Amino acid sequence: MHYLFHGEIKELSAIAMVAFWIKQVLVLTIVSILFYGSFIVNPKLKEIFARFNENTTPNPTDESEFFALRAKRKKWCNRCMWLGVAVLIVSPILHWL
């Protein structure tokens, strides 16, 4: 943000400019994954989990849907982690170039 509002973005080298935009895309992708997980997947998981009862065996359909959603959430969390690692790798380029 400092680069955008203080006019210093014009002084960045081509490599730093590419790193800047890559970082912006990575961060926006992370935010979209977090939004998807928090507002789409988690409410479905909570709804299905609320149907489970301690004393009875869960419905096989609910159980398979529950574990499929958990696997999907884990897959997206793993992608989000690697995007975060990519942000950490790209960030020093902005600092030193």
C-alpha cells in the first residue's frame, strides 16, 4: 500500500513490479480461499454435524458427505498454506529490489 499511495511504485524495477503483482494475486487468492472455507464449507459441516447423535449410528449418507467436506476443506487449507509460503518467498524481492 505504501508503494501505491506515495508514488514510489513508479520507481520499482521490472522484477520488483512483477513480484509486487504476483504477491497481490497470491494474497487475494488466499483471502478468497478463506472466504470459501469460512462461509460456504464450514456452515455445511456444522449443519451435517448437528444431525449426528452420540447414542445412534449416523446416517451413512450424512457421514460420507461430512467426511467428503472435511477432505475438501483440508485440500483447500493445504493450498492456502502453500500460497502463504509463496508470499513469503516473493516478499523479500520487494524489499531488496
